[in-house]
Amino acid sequence: MTLHLTIYPPVIALAPCNEPQVAYALVTIGAEGTASLTPLNWVVLADASRSMRIPIVSEEQFRHLVRGGGAHEVLVDGLPVWQLAGPVPETIRAVAPSALDHTARALHSVVERLEYDDRLCLVACAERAVRLASGSGARRDELVAGIAALPAVQLGEETDLAAGIRLALEESGAMARGGRIVLLTDGFTRDPEACVALARVAAARGLSVSTLGLGGEFQDDLLTRLADLTGGRATFLRRAEQIPAAVSAELDAARSAVARTLTLEIRLTRSVTLRHATRLAPDLAPLEWEGDPDSRSIRLHLGDLERGAAVRLLLEFLASPAPVGSPRTRLAALTARAGTLQASADVLGHYAGAVAPAPDILAAAGRASIARLQRRAAAAAASGDTAGAARLLQAAAARLHDLGEHNLAQAALREALALAATGRDTGPGARELTYATRRLG
């Protein structure tokens, strides 16, 4: 198995001027050859708060509840919503699975597919976190028994995902480098910044965090950020019935990895800075890096490289003024690593005269700017600056329109109008916009 790293353009045309200037580089990392099979190392972290335990009733069952006085309409923040008047009758509960029931079903399928040396751990969390199951494929009975306890576990009403991630990291301590945490939640958490800090710890240990966001009211900005910081995958689930397929897809992705814990080290030359790094494929996302740019060496965590796929990045540098007497210079040295595999290449600049970037680079830069605008809008909304968030989404809508993505542009405008008028997003519509934009890479 070998890694390949290519840079386009091979030499970036720059103006021979006395001012710093922007330089774009498209970076592609791929692998070829036969990879040795490595055991699966998974921690599944399931949000077990009250909303995940509520039975999901059909329309006919819901009408039966309303007729019997089991549900009534109330106003919440001025909006009419249906609220249960008491516990769901056992006759309905017995045939109406909850999100945790679907999760347990998904995990039972995973256990059936475990190899002898594979390792699986199940952590549930709400106000506190607990390990329900842990073992190898050689101990399937013990895993099945622990998973069976998930739908009925009682860990409090609110959600503290940081507690769950912390326990998941403890449980992953005995795992080989290259493990994966799969996080499923349908709501909001205390202290999201603690989750981000723990994701950085996971990345440093070679663990990726894949996130499954369920429904229309979870923190999509947090879940996508956790995945992007660690090289994991971020998936949007509209309905609980989609949980088994999503968990199966995560397992398939883990099995198809040919290079694990891929990183890209960027060593900057003097007077060159990295302004932005954007992943274009497998999905579009602005990336955060590890390390201090002042040290001239920074690192991106890119997760697993799947068979037949490649990671594509757009790096935006601020290049130094033209060097005296030397039209060609190295802007940065890149090294991709995955275990013992390594590939290197230099980002070169030529100060003989600036040439407009190629159309594919301009298109990539346009998509990258949209991703950054949406992330900034999410951060502004989370801090209470809904007016600022609306303006950023309006700017994103204009750029989406310029790219010909008219449906997404309209969706961004709807979210901007909702934020400006009510101070809130539209719920499912906002989640749809986030994940649809990620597919633009």
C-alpha cells in the first residue's frame, strides 16, 4: 500500500510585487495497493435522554391517543405543539419503538458482523454516562446482553455529551490507534465547548468521531465540527427508522478503510501563512488545524482513507512578497501520513507574473467561502447574534445563487428570514441546509 499526494497547480503563478498575496493550492491524497485488514475498534456513544426514549407512534396511534385524552395541544414559545398528558399506554408502547430501540436493533446487527478480534463498546449518556457493554467479537453474548439494557436505561433528563465523550475516550484507551467513536444524539447538550476540547484529544490519539444527528432540533454546528476536527463522518437522520442503515454505513466505511488516521502536516516557509484549509471531498467543510502557525508547522486530521476514494483539500496561503533575485520559491512543504505510510510534496510559487487561477480552483474557492459563511452564521446564532447570522446566511445565499445552486440559495434565504423575524431557525430546514451544503464538495 502506498500513499500519493499531488498539488495543483504544480507551480502557483504569483505577481512580483512587494505585498503579500493569496495563493490557492488543490491537494489530493489517495492510496493504492492492497491494505492489510485491521480489527474494528468502536465505541458507540448513544444519547439516552428522555426524548430518545419516547415511543414513536404512527398517525393512527396518535389519533387514538388524542381521542382518549392522552395528548393535548399547548403553546410553547407562542407555537402550538402536542404534549402527552401522561405515560404512553403499554398497548401502544409495546408496538411503538423509540429511537433507542432502533439504536439497539442497529447494534445487534453490528454484533452479528463482528470478527473475532473486533472490539465494540457501548456508552449511554444523559446527565451522566455509563458503559453498558464492552467486549470483542469472541464475546457476542455479553455484548448482546449489554445492548438490551439501552432502551430502558435512566440517566437523567438533560444531555451532557461531554460526559459521554469523556467516558468513550477512557474506554478507547485500550484500543489500537485508529479507533472510532460513533455519537448519536437528537438534541442539545450542556457545554458544547467541552465537547470540542475532547474532540481535539480524540484527534491527537488517532481516534475519529463520527456523528449521527437525529430529527430537526440537534446542534448541527457542533456535530459537524466534532466530525471535522477528528476526520470523522457527519450524517443527518430525519427519522429514527434510519438509525440502523446509518450505523451499518459507518461499519461499512470502517471496513473499507485502506489507510487509517490520515494526517497532513504543513510546514510553512518564513513569511507565509495558511489562511484557510477546506476539505472538498469526501464532503465540503472548513477545517481547523492543530499547532501554532507561528511555529511554522501545523497538522490537519483527516481520518480514514476509504478504498477507491481520495481526500481533496483547498489550501489558501498568504504568500510572502517576491524574494530578491529568485523567481521561484517554496511556500510550504506537505507530508501526508497514515501509520507507516508517507508521501511528500512542495507547494511552489513562481514570481514571474500573476495568472488568474484556473476555473476549477475558482469554483472550489467559491464553495469554500460558502462553507465558511455558514459556519460563521451558526456561531453567530449560537452566541445570540441572530441579526448577524441572518446577514451571513444572506451572503451565503448570494454565492450559492452565483454557483447555480438555486434551491440551496432559496433555503439559505428562508433561514435568514426566519432568524431575522423570530430569532430562531426553522429546525429541520436549517439541518437540511447544513448537510446539503456539505455535499457540494
